[in-house]
Amino acid sequence: MRTSISKITAIASLCLLCFIGTAFHANAWTREQIKIEGSFDRLGARSVVPVEPVAAFIEGTQLFIDFNQSVPSVTITVKDSAGNDVYTGTSYTPQTVTIALDNCESGIYTLEMETDNGGYAYGSFLLSTNE
């Protein structure tokens, strides 16, 4: 009798752990890289090994932009699928910029980056608010 109760308790505990793990995994965000097109070539910096000047990622509702090359200033705009600006800001000598898109709905958005000296890069991404 005690063995049956122990087995039932063990199975119930295992089921509970699986449920909690599945629920946690369903809410866990993954970092997705955004394909960036365009060019910041007008910066004047040249190297033997080409360096991507900017990389962008979306993780949940957080947008991360990493600048791998010095940029004096960059204007960053995020637009929704209708072309409306949901974020516009200028960063001076940025290395990493984080933008919270918490108040945005799920959908496809466009990231645009423009430097003072004419460099322009852009990329589209899917924002999933996991509602």
C-alpha cells in the first residue's frame, strides 16, 4: 500500500514539474536576428576584413541594436506595418541601443537607421507580444 502511494506521489510530482517547465518554456523569449540591409559605407572607415557595422535582434518586445563600428550619431525609427512611427530617437556615438516596444501590438515592423553623413540601413522584423 505504501509503495502505491509513493509511486502515485512520484508520478504526480513529475507531472507537475513537466507542466511548470512547459509553461515556463512557452513564455521564454528567443533572440531573433534581424536581417539588416543598406549601408553605412559613407563613414569612411575601411578595413581589410569587412565588418558588419550594425546588428539588430528582437527578443520578446525588446529591440537590441549593436553598432560594431563607430557612428557619430544615428537616428533610429521603428515603423509599424501601416508606416506609422512607433519610435524615433537619436543616439550619439552608440555602442548598443535597447528599445522597449512593450506598448506595440504583434505584427511586422521596420527598423530604419540613418547617420548624419548619409548612411542608411533598415530591416523588418516580427514583433510577437505573446498575448
